[in-house]
Amino acid sequence: MKVVTRIQEYRKLRPAMAEPLGFVPTMGYLHEGHMELVRRARAENKTVVVSIFVNPTQFGPKEDFAAYPRDPERDLAMLKKERTDIVFMPGAEEMYPKKFNTWVEVEKVTERLEGAFRPGHFRGVATVVLKLFNIVQPTRAYFGQKDAQQLLVIKKMVSDLNLDLEVVPVPTVREPDGLAMSSRNSRLDANERQAALVLWQALSLARELWQEGERSAERLRQEMTLLIDAEPLARVDYISVAAPDTLEELELIDDSALVSMAVWIGKVRLIDNIMLGG
Amino acid sequence: MKVVTRIQEYRKLRPAMAEPLGFVPTMGYLHEGHMELVRRARAENKTVVVSIFVNPTQFGPKEDFAAYPRDPERDLAMLKKERTDIVFMPGAEEMYPKKFNTWVEVEKVTERLEGAFRPGHFRGVATVVLKLFNIVQPTRAYFGQKDAQQLLVIKKMVSDLNLDLEVVPVPTVREPDGLAMSSRNSRLDANERQAALVLWQALSLARELWQEGERSAERLRQEMTLLIDAEPLARVDYISVAAPDTLEELELIDDSALVSMAVWIGKVRLIDNIMLGG
């Protein structure tokens, strides 16, 4: 496994890499969710490249960029174990030199949910992912379904900008009790960790109601809200039952729905989602 | 020479094309300025790809998209003569399918000159050029210095987004009397064609003054303005003596300056520029 920190160094290595090339972009502090992406990439490609870069431009001024957890040594050990070929780990000044001034804006689908609560977040995500694609030059790129809206934004960018690569969605990996894997989970104390279960409980409730034949999106939102509001450590940013392609809130669930939420547990903001039907 | 109208068809052909690949993006209605780009591309590459696409998203609502001259048959004959390998000529719906929603914004350098007079113009330019780069996958891309600010915007985009290609600037080609070649020249009547010489006369005057030792940017702007205002058919949008990298207006010309202007001749808007020093 080779660790590369410079774009120019990666460029020199790229022509000798065997095709197809599978790419997993991460912000590090890896967990089983990431490792699932890496294993998929390993199974389906001759070369596996993982990037570790905590991207400053996708954090708002009041967000947790500085507090975002980091542990590169542990990350590298985990990646080596899964037979990663290259880890691309650039510094912030390598990705954003002085006078950096170019941004990618995906409109519409970024205006709702995460985009509404985190202005500029998806601009930062789309820009850094496009830069990483241009540097890494992958055949396939792997993204977790836990970040459902991010996945949609990346797919839209790839399609609209005619990028010559395949975006592969990978199902969310959960703890045994249902909590979706997230680097932010490490910042929960024991009480908060317990309280964080309300996200999965609410999603499971929505699925049960839907399986029993409930088709009113508003009813699902109400029941999930009641459940989460009963947890004193939880505070809801949004609870959404939306069309999976446009993210517009539904009235009736026709064929399928993306049920998603962002919930603060203490000072940690968690997101999760499930797909109904489709 | 092969004419390709579909992105998918081009993608299938791309792997068999010999490297390096030189690319000349155009809006058609080709003239000697374009042919100079094609000849440079032909001399320096094994494969030459030229695109012809009148890009709707770089024209403002009150601009001349509909009136922009078109003559694909003549264009193809000219390109064949210069031994172009592939002409990529997509329809608008191929480049901008319904629900297209992704845009590239280069900030700062787009705020002045053309960007100030044509809001959204460079967003359209950067977006379509990035799309064309992603489709065509060139080693080198050729742009005329006549569109000096566009060249700067493309270079900045390529650098900021880590595109793996070289942008090659090519000097402006002029008519014997000095008028810069432009597809829009075809829309000038005989009187206007004569009046259009004021652009080159003003630029030449600026160069003379500079060669005589004048270093006041304001003096150059004043003298050029006087000269152009004396032509009844001409109306100035801007006359600029700016730093070549930032396009900020200069007070004193230190090392070098980009002298540029946009001037309406009747209903046709022309631009031109020269570099002093550097």
C-alpha cells in the first residue's frame, strides 16, 4: 500500500495502475461503513484507491470541522488490511491553494433537507468530489447510501457534467442495535449513544406502518416526530418522506419514498434514512 | 474525417484514438482564427477533435443566440481541408437534457470586463467547456487570445479543478487592416466594417504610447476612449488597462498590462485586446 500526499506524485503513478480502478473518497476516521465500500471496490476492481481528506469547504462556519474526529494511523492500518493499493491523503493547501476560486453547483436537489440546513455544504461536496475524480481518474466510485442526498447530488453531477465513471451506491452498515455507522458516533457519550437509537427506531416505525399499508406521508412524519420528541436528548432538524429522485416531500407514497432525517443528539448531528418500496 | 453527434458514440470511439489528442472547441461559423487553432492542434497532436456547438447557456436573454451565424456545411469543408479527425457536433438536447442542473462557477476573474457586462456568460462558458473536456478527453485544448478573459477563466478552471490537460493559447488572427477575426464580423455592413477598425486603431495607439514610455493606465484609457468616441457608429461597453492575471484595473503599468475593450458597432458587439510587455 502506497500513501500519496501530492497531486503531482499521484499523476505520475496513475498511468501504471491496472484498470478498472475503484475509488472510495472518505474524510477518514474510518468505520465498518467505509470498510464495506473498500471491500466492494476491492472485489470489483484491479486497483483500489482510497482518499482521506477532511474537506473544509463542506463545513459551515458554525459546524464541526475542527472537532471532526481524525486518526490517520488507525485509518491506514485498516485500509492496509483490506488490501488498498493507494491512499491519497493531501493537505488542505494541496487541494485548495491560495486564490482557489472555482465551484461546482448542483441546483434543485441540493436545496432541500441537508442543503436547506447546511447552506453551501453540497457546493463544497460537489467541488471536492469533482477535484478528487479528476485527480484519481477512477472507473468506479463508491458512496454509502447513508448519505442519500449526497449520493443523489454526486450522481446528478456525474451525469450533467458527462464524467466518464460509474457511481456505485453501497447499503448503510449499522451497529447491532441499528445505529448507522458514522465517524460522528465517536463523539456521543454513553447516554447520548443510547438516545441516538431513536433515529433507527423512527425509521423502523415508518417501515412498519408502510408495510401495514399506510400510504400517508404526513402520518409517517407525525409518528416519527412523536417518537423522537419523546427522547429528551434529541432535537429534530428535519424528518422527511420524499420522492427518491427529486427529494420533494410527498403527500401520498405512490411507488417509493426516501424516509430521511437529521437529528441532534446533544452536540452531535446525526443523519439516517431508509428507502420504502422502489 | 468523422462527424459525431452523440456523446455515447464519441465515447465508443475515444479509446481507439491515437494520443496525444488536440481539441479545439468552437461555436462554428469558422474563420481563419479558428483555422489557426486547428493547424496548431494538427501540428502538435496525433488526433485532432473539433467541436461545433453554439452554446445557449453562455448567451444572455437579450443577446444574439438566435442571430449567431451558422454554416455547418462550410465549417465541415474547412475542417476536412485541415485534416481534422473528428468533428463533435451535438444538438442542444444532447448537451443539456431536461432537468440539467449543474454549473461551474469561476469566481473573481469573471466579475470584471465581459463578466460585468454579460452576467452568467462565463458560468455558461465554464460549464460547457468542462462538459466538452469530459466528453472529448483531450491532452491539449486550444483557445484564442482574442477572448483573453475566457482564456484566463478556462485556465483557472483547469487548475482549480485539477483537470489533467494542457490549455494552449493561440495569438489572435487579424484581417490585413487589423480587424480581429470574429464570426460576428459577418453581421457588419460595409460602413460598419469600416467603423469596426477603431478597435484595432485604439489598441495600436495604446501600444504606441506605451512604447514611447507612457505608463499611466488612465492616460491610455483616455486616449483610446477619445479615438473610439470620434466614430459615430461605435459605442463603448468598456476600455480596460488591467493586470493580466487578476484583470484588476491598473493605475500604473509596471511590468505588463492586458489592454482590452468591448465596443458596439451598430448592433454587433465586438471585443479585442493586446498585451503590453510581460
